[in-house]
Amino acid sequence: MLEKEVCYEATLDLDFLDEIYSLPGGKEIKRCIQCGTCSGSCPQACQMDHAPRKIFSLIRAGFRDEVLRSNTVWLCSSCYSCAVRCPKEIKITDVMYALKRLAIKEGKAKRGKKATILSKNFVGLVNKYGRNHETELMTRYILMAEPFNALSFIPQGMKLLVNGRLPVLPHKIKNLDQLRKIMTKVEELGEI
Amino acid sequence: MKYTYYPGCSVRATANIYQDSIDAIAPALGVELEELDDWNCCGATAYMSVRELMSFAISARNLALAEKYHRDLVTPCSACYLVLNKTNHYFNDYPEMRKKLGQALEAGGLSYSGNINVRHILDVVINDVGTEKIASLVKKKLKGLKVAPYYGCQIVRPEMGFDDPDDPKSMDILIDALGAETVKYSLKTKCCGASLMGTEEKMALKLCRELLADAERNGAHCIITLCPLCQMNLDIYQSKVNSLFKTKFKIPVIYFTQLIGLAMGVKPEKLGMKRLGVKVSGEMKRIIEGA
Amino acid sequence: MSFEPKIVGFLCNWCSYTGADLAGTARIKYSPNLRSIRVMCSGRIEPTFILKALYEGADGVLIAGCHPGDCHYQEGNYKALRRHRMLRMILPGFGIEPERVRLEWVAASEGERFATIVDEFTEEIRSLGPLKVRDSLEMVLSEDVILNLDTAMEEGGDANEA
Amino acid sequence: MAVRIGVYICHCGTNIAGKVDIAKVVEFAKGLENVSLVKDYKFMCSDPGQALLQKDVEDGLIDRVVVASCSPLMHENTFRKATERGGLNPYLFTMANIREQCSWVHIDSGQTTDKAKDLIAAAVRRAFLLEPLTKREVPINPRTVVIGGGIAGIQAALDLAEAGKKVVLVEREPSIGGHMSKFDKTFPTLDCSACILTPRMVSVGQHANIELMTYSEVEEVSGFVGNFNIRVRKKARYVDSELCNGCGACWEKCPGTRVPRKGNVHEKLSLGPTTPIYMPFMQAVPAIPVIDTETCLYFKDDKHACGLCAKECERGAIDYEMKDEIVEFEVGNIIIATGFQTFDPSVIKRYGYGEIENVMTALEFEIMNCASGSTGGKILKADGGVPGSIGIIHCVGSRDKHYHDYCSRVCCMYSLKYSHLIKEKTDAEVYEFYIDMRCFGKGYEEFYDRLLTEDVRFVRGKVAEVTDVPTCKAEEGKLIVKVEDTLIGNVRRIPLDMVILSTGLEGHATLREIAKKCSVSVGQDGFLIEKHPKLGPVSTATDGVFIAGACQSPKDIPDTVAQASAASSAVLSMITREKIEIESATAEVDEDKCSGCKLCNTLCPYLAVKFDEEKGVSVVNQALCKGCGTCVAGCPSGAISAKHFEDRQIFAEIEGIFSGL
């Protein structure tokens, strides 16, 4: 959308700001004064399509597609540097999460494909055992997301293995049933 | 001092050496950790990207379980610390979130009041045990050992922590109390990129390189950390950083609990020191084995 | 030894002298060739002051006043401008390059500008070389001629303005 | 008896001594003609430093004083006083500036030392020719005139009146109140403008110490500090203010129109009645109407057929024969508070003001918002419809070399206020197009923060153009704002129903005139020049003339009120001291030499030089003379001398500079 010479208001989603605002964590987003503290503090800003500050200006103007398709959210390492420094106390990291979820929901998370796979595998494991099983998580993830690259992960895996830091067997919690009931209820309630 | 203990998945797997060192020093520090029965995954960062409510719900089960103990909930994992705290925070600050979480917990026959205090084990060691007590337990001089204290992100941010988000000092004063030397470490709170290691590996490795380079520049013999993810990233991936960026880092990355153990004269094997990705060598080895 | 020009400056009290002081307060360095004389207003500066300075040994004369419109006395600087224009017209008659007399506006806040002007002017005078024809001025500085000269300036200035 | 000059050279710690070889300079000074003693000291301005000089004067060792130290602008007064304390006329002292213009600005200490020598030699020669001058004092008339009846003038007048001093308040318009009376709400507190202003206006109208002259203009100012003579033209209102009781019957029956209707709304927005006989607004002080003779049917028609208002007026207050009246009075001080006018945006063609409908100025929007205005406070388009989207363009006429370089300081805030009002009154989308948000005052940033959450669409970028030419369906029938969103980096076209131009503030059209009358300078920005940009914000170069409010620079209400109170307290301090010392270094005409050509009369900016017809010579009024010397330089007969800056003194200085050659 940004390639266009002139942008028409009709092409924008003028409710986008309100949509993000209504999410938990999005409350302060309207107070953004575009100071750029977030971008300056972000360890990943240089790699991003749009550094965090610009993401907020795009949200404000209604560039929904541009925001959801950008790689920005997927490069966020959740370090919260931006969030603690933001002079308006915007929960920037939480907004990034919200955008990730929105992007996945709308099938715009191209860059987030790997993150989605990782997350989904993780979710699957928790459903299965109640806890994460790092060995299985890594194996599954590598095979799904990086099948052609799987060999490159072996040295790190071996290092953990030989040092006795990669348990082969998963641990299953006792009351898995209870956890599943909770999770089923969440499915019922739907996300906020 | 008795606490409810929430180890988290990593501490029971890739970070089991963290658990070993905690077990080795806790009695001497007078810290009793009673493990939260049947705890489950904290919900973790990765979950958050896909399902927010689900993440909080899973997390909330732990908090609900912990409430029966009437004690602070202590975790050694920064990620768990953040997620559990965040769950608390959202539970208490967003009525809609509280309502839905309440309903979900109810489905599992649980309830939560929102009053569990979640703390990091470093907080307990520094603020409950205190450096005076720790200093009195030091048996082995670590004089000359230059240590870079690496705090990472999640215990100091976002502002729910017990220390300054830009310039935390807890581990600095701990190092002093142990008789070692704190090196200037400007990047002490910069992100190591752990959460990106799976998905955006190169970028994560780049962040690791910066951290390792700053430690080396400042003459550190080792880096101490308090987070399983940071430790794994900087330790296990150090060789990958070296091969990608043609660097020659050989900096052991250990848990602060391991350093306490060493100073207290606990055998390195008992602290999991032998199971590090980057082994102790050179000057650090001399200092630890000497004296 | 290379030629070090001697320059006399006539600075108005309110803008230019203050501007020169500001250059000092800000420790801006400039060439040491200037010797300044303070007058209340650039409108006070008579053409004969300038000729006198040239006669006594100055190689160049700098006149500095408030920017147009900013004169402390409303319009003294316009008077200075008029006289300056006239003076430049008659200087060649004495064999003196008109470039040796320069008029500049320097505000109280323009310390840096003052220093730059002094540096530039010093270099300009340096390239012109020493003023050689001082003697030609001797006769104009007798009292009678001074008066006639000043009258010419004032009336000529008026004519010029019109 | 020979002149004995004492030369005192200050080290100023290392400020001077670090770059100037003091010993060499002392040696040099000792060799100068008429110098009878030379001393150097670490800090001449210190008490012991001053005592040094004072004692030498007391002991009769010297009768002229030269201090070579910092700038005379810094310590001339200090040493003059020390000289005076020693028993010598303070004008027998002079200074050589060897710090600001010597030791601080040059690198080579040899050259610095040489320069210091030259400057001291010049000062010594000048000192030789100095003459004693006498101090002069004039009494101060306790009455003050305040020119301008906006909030600045109102505040200043009330302050003075409350202090028990007489004030004449002169206002050009039919009512006092100024711009503030046209506002509905004031930022950032959003308190009602009329509610806070009206009581003050009423106080002014009723105060025993305030003489109010509305619909009046200052014609001439003469005299000088403490003794000004003011001539005011009271324009004819055609309504006798003694008889009128402000009932309104006149305008209710008036058949004419001052502001024609156009479609559903008036061509121009108006607060008061739109008839030729009108009150500018309902809370006007005085509550007396005026007749606009341009549109009044009685005046337009030679036969004077109408006369309806006169018939309606029960009290017979209408007087078509009324004439302008000239009033003269004396005051001791003047406060200029003439305020501002808003920038006329029609010169910026690309914004379409005056060409495209629904492009309006800030002031028009202000009036539209007033409950007593022509739309009853409703925000309406030209066709009477309700706008669905409104854009506010900041910095119109400000921060632009083509119009005004400066920032008008109030536009960001009033624009935010508009956004709030629009959101409060309508469901319209609001866009703010800004370059920078300048919210510097108390509670201002907080107000901005509040507006950020009120769903105003902030777009950073100066609008390139406003057009009514659509390029797509959605733009048809709309005003289209074309702007680069600089935070995103691409150009946007935003269709709107109404555009408000946040026009900047400029000095009032009559400001130059009034400034000239009061001998105050107008700066390049078109505002009055204060005595000192930081330390003299309310006084001017002319003693006894003070300034307050937006005539000095664009200002918001709090700053205006603060400055007005500062001006009134400055006036009070003048009045309280009862007398004032005036400049001694003035010009003087040698009557024997004066040829009576009157050239100097035209040169003097203060009208201090007048021609004495009897004697046939020009005379300088010493009370008016400021000592600039322009007349001295201009006198073709050399008949005028500038005391303390005489030709021979300056010649001596020049000679001194070159005496070392």
C-alpha cells in the first residue's frame, strides 16, 4: 500500500486504532506522541520493515494491512525495553503480541510462519503433558519449520545432550484433566 | 524462610544445572523451597503470540494452586517470573480478563483471588537472605575473578521487578559480597534474543555476539545470569556465534547460584559446573581451583 | 614581517557593541586588528570620524549599527547608511579605495556574526595593503573643510534618498 | 592646573591577566601624557578594588579616572558611582574594555597586550577631555494611560486603579474586551471566556479610578517620561452614552444590515446584532451601541429618510449630528497594550480561503462556537448542514519565511481546544495537521495528552493544499486536504467537509503608527521591541513607555495577564519614586553657531529638537533628548555637540589608538 504515490483515505481502516485500543494492553496507545523512544531502544529496530514508532503511526492512520504484514512484530524479542521507557507508558510489547495474534488470525503472518509453528507445537505439548518438553519441542519444530536446515541444529542439541541437559522423557502433570478442562473452557469463552 | 517453589519447565530440563546449584546452596542460605504440587507450564512467551487468554488461563492455574500455600511463589526462571506476574497484573487490572479467567479456572474446580506475590529467586537471595549473610558463608576466595553480571530482560522489565530497569544492581552487590570483582557491563540489561533463537536465529545470534563482545572487552572471566533462556543462549550457542561471526569467544556463562556455590566451597560437580557448554578454563579455572 | 592592518571600529552602544561583547562572553576568537570606539548610535558617526581614523593610521574603518528597523533610536542607523553611501562616493577622490570603509549591521545577539565580519574585513584590508595616501586627508581635516564636508554629506544624502 | 589621570588596570583573575601582560601595560600607561598614577588590581569591581579608586580620588591624587577592565555595559555604572563617592563628577570617568573585546577574543597574548595598550591610550586621551555633567531630575505625573482595552489593558488598568492611581484606558473599538471577548472557551482549562472576562470588564467600567474612552484613538503623544501629553480622538458613536440605557430597542427595529446574509448563514460571523446600529457583543462595556455609517440607511440616503432608531429610542439617545471629539490630558507613564490581529490567510492561495466554501479562519470558528454568535454556538457548514469531518491546519502564516518566521505560540493550543469542542458538539471526525506540537505552558501538554485519547486524528505534516477538485468518488463534494504524513512518509489525500486555518498572530495594523507616536521601535517581526529580551520585557527604550501583551510578541492569556501586571507594577514603581533622573549625556546647540537650517529638527527621532522662531535657532529639549547624537552628526554648522561624546573626545580617542605607532 505504501508504494502508492498518494494514499486515499478510503483505502485505510480508520477503526484500526480503536480496534487495538480496545484490547487489553492497548489502552494507552492513543497517547503516543511519536517520540521514537521505542524505536531507539529496540535491539531489532534496524531489521524491521517499520520500527515500532512507525508501527504506531501506521496504526493511527489506519494502515491495517501494512502493519499486519510487516515483519516488525515477528522480530520483537519481547525484551520490553520499549515498554519500560515509553514516556506515555504504552505497553508496546503487549501491543506487539496483539498484532501477532491478529496477523495469524487474518492469515497475514507470512514472516511469522516459523513463530506460528513454534507456538503451535508448544501449545500442543502443553495440551499433551501440561508442561513443555523441550526435546520434543525442538525436534518437532525443526522438522516442521526448518526441515532442510535440520542438520545445523545438531551441534547445539548434542552439546545439551552430552551435558545431560536434554531429558528424553517428558513429564506429565498429575491432574492433566483439570488443566484440559480449563483450556476447554477458554475455547468456549473465546479470546478477548 | 519458606517459599512455594515454581521451577518451570526449563529448569527441569535444559537448565537442570540451575536446579542443581539451587539445591546445593539453599539450605545454607536458610531458604526452604517447597515445590508447588503438580505445577504446569507457565504459559510462556511463545503461547502469547497465538492465544492470549489461553496463555493467561494456563498460568492462572499455577497461581490458583499456589494460593493454598499462603506464601510467596518463587521461581528461578525469568520467563516464568514475567509470565506469572503479567497474569497477575492482567487478572487484577482488566475486569473482563478477570471474569473470563475466573470462569476458566472454575471449570477446573479452582479459584484465584489475585493475591499471590510472585518473586524471582534473586530477589529472595538479595533482599531476604541479604549480602551480609552470604558474605559470612564465603569459604573460598574468588579474589581476582572478574564477573560480568548479565540481567537480561524479563526480571527488570516491564517494571514489575525489584530492581532498576536500566541499571539493576542486585547481582553487582552479590558479586562484591562473594569477594569477586564486578566488571563494568553496559549491556547488562540488553536482550540476548533468546525468544528469537528458534525463529530468527541470525538476529538472535547477533544480539548474543554483542553481549559476549562487551563482556570480553571489559575483561570478564565469566558471565553470570539468572535466566535459563539467557544461559542457554549465551552458553550453548556460543560456538555458533563463533562460527557465524568468526569470533573466538570462550566465556563461561554460569548461574549466579553457581557462583554463590563456588564461593561457599561447594564442589563444582555438585553445582553442575562440569555440564556447561563452554567449560571453565584459563584464569577462571586457576582462581576457582586455587585458593 | 607580514602586513598587519590597523582597523578602527565605530560601534553603536545598543546592538553592535553589545554584539561584540557577546563574542567575548562566548569566547569566539577573531583577528586582533580591530580597535573599537563606542558611540551611542551609528547615527552619531560623522564622516570626519572616519577620515580622521584613516588619517591617523587606520587601514580600514568598520561602522556597525543595529539592523534596519531595530535601531534603539528608531532610525539613526538609516542616517548612518545614507552617510556611508555618500562617503564611499567621495573616497576615491582622495585615492582611497571605498572598500576600506565598511558598514555592517550587527545585532546584540550576533556575537558570532561580529567575529566573522571582523575576520573577513581584516583579510580584505590585508589584501588591499597599507593605506598609502594619508596625506591627502590632511587638508580636509581642517575645521572649515570638515563642516563643508559634513554638510555635503547630509544634503547629498538627502538628495540621494529622494 | 594640569589634569591628573589615574589609570586602574584590572586582572579580572586570569580573565585578563591570562592573556594580557599586565606589567607591560602598567609600564606603558605610566608613560602616557597626563597620567599621574597607574595601579593594577586582581578584581577592580570588588569592594577593595572600588575603594582603591575612591580613595585616590578622595586624597586628591587624581581628577580623571580610567578603568581598564571589562565592558562598560558591565561595570560602567559601578565605577561611575565609585568615582562619585570619591567626590568627583561621575562623568569624569571612562573605561577601556580589555576583556570582552580583547583578552577573551584573541589568541596571541602579544597582540592582546598591544591591543590593550592602544585601548588604554585611547581612553586616557578621552579622559583628558571629559567634562563634568550635571544630573537632572523630573517629577512624575501619577496618572497613566493604557492604550488598548483587551485583557492586557484591562489587567494593567485594574492593577493601577486598585493601587489607587488614576488611569485612562483608551480603546479603539466600541467596547473593551479585545479578542478574549470573542472566545467561547479558553485552553487548557476550558473555562468559559466570558465568565472570567466579563466581571473584569465590568470592574473597569465602574472603577472610580479608571476613565474609560472607548471608540477612541490616540492621535498624538508628546512630552517625556513623567510628563506626557496625550491627545485622543473620541469617534462619534451617534448614540449619547449619558442617555442610552442599552435596552436594544434601536437595533431590534433597525431595517438595515451590516453583515449580509448568504444562503442559510451570514456572510461573516458576528457576535452581536448584524444591523448597522449594533453592540459588538452582548456583554459589551460600555453597553452602548454605535452606528456604522457605512451601512446605516440614514447616512447612506441624503434625505435621511430612515431615522427609525431615533424614533424607537425612548430616551432620545440617538444623535445623528454627533461629531468626533478631541480630548487632551497629561499622564506620567504609558502602557501600550494594543494586542494583535490574526493573519489574513487569503494570501495563501493554495489553502483556498475566500475562494472555497467552508474554509474558515480560527477567529471565525471561534465566533461560530460562541453561544451568542450567529450560529448560536452550533458548528455548521456554509449551507447550514452539520459537518461530518473537519480538518484543522496548524501554522497558517507562522513558521514560514513567506509570511512570519516566528511561531505564534497559541495556535497549537487553540487548535486542540477546537478539536475538543468539535468532539463535544458533533460526531465529526477531526484531523489535526501539525508540524510540531508546541504545548509549553502549565497544563498544556496534559491537555494534548487528553486530546490524544479523544479520537482526534493527528497527522504530522504541513498541509500542501486544500482543493475541491476530486480525483475519486469518495472525494466528490468534499474539500480535499493534500498532506504528507511525515511520520509515515507518504502523501495522503483526506476528504473533509470543513477546514479551519489556525492563523497566526501578528502585530495590529495600527501598531507601527502608535509605536512611532510613543517613540518605541518595531522589530522585524512586526512586534514592539522591549528594552531587554530577557531582563526588560515590559519596558522600552523610551522611559515611561511600557508594553504588555501581544503587541510585544504572540502570547496566550496567562502570559498576557502576567506581562500586564508586570507593566503596571513597573509603572507603579515609577510613580512611587515621584521623580526620575534623566540622561545627562544629551545634545546641546551652540546658539552662536546655529544657522537655523532646521536640518536637526527632522533628524531627531524624539522630536526633541525644535526651532525657536524668536531666536532663529534650534533648541534641544533636554528632557526629550536621548543622546543618540544623530543631530550632532548631521549639523552642517557643527553647532550641536553631544555631551560626553563630543567630536573632540572621539578625535582624541582615535589619536590615542594610534599614539603607540
